[in-house]
Amino acid sequence: MVFRLETGVPARVKPFAVEVRNVKCLRCGNYGHQSGDRECPLKDVIMPSEESRLKRDDPLNAILAHTDPTEVSC
């Protein structure tokens, strides 16, 4: 429910402190939250499509790719 304050600014009313959202989560497929929200049961799960991105974006992999494996560190 959206209403306007006396200043003309739109405000949202949350009945009983619960916000109703009509969105579908792309991770779990349930309605009422989005991917990454704490309500999602799969928020901390690494999906198979994310594994390659995480490996690619890991800064340690970039450092190891540019170092010489035969080089001895002191």
C-alpha cells in the first residue's frame, strides 16, 4: 500500500512490519524475495554457474598465472 505524506512524498506502509513483494527469486524459484535476500534458502549456496566466475575473478589465480613456478621465494 502506497500513500502520499503531507509533503507529497510517496511512502509505503508495511502492515504488521511485513512487506509483501510480488517478485520471483531466480535461485530457488519461490515468490516474495529476490536472489541474495536473506529470506532465500539458497542465499549462501554457490550455484554451478557461479563456480567458473568465482575462479576467474579470484585475484590469487591471476597472481599465480603471472608468476614463474621455478622461481624460489625467500
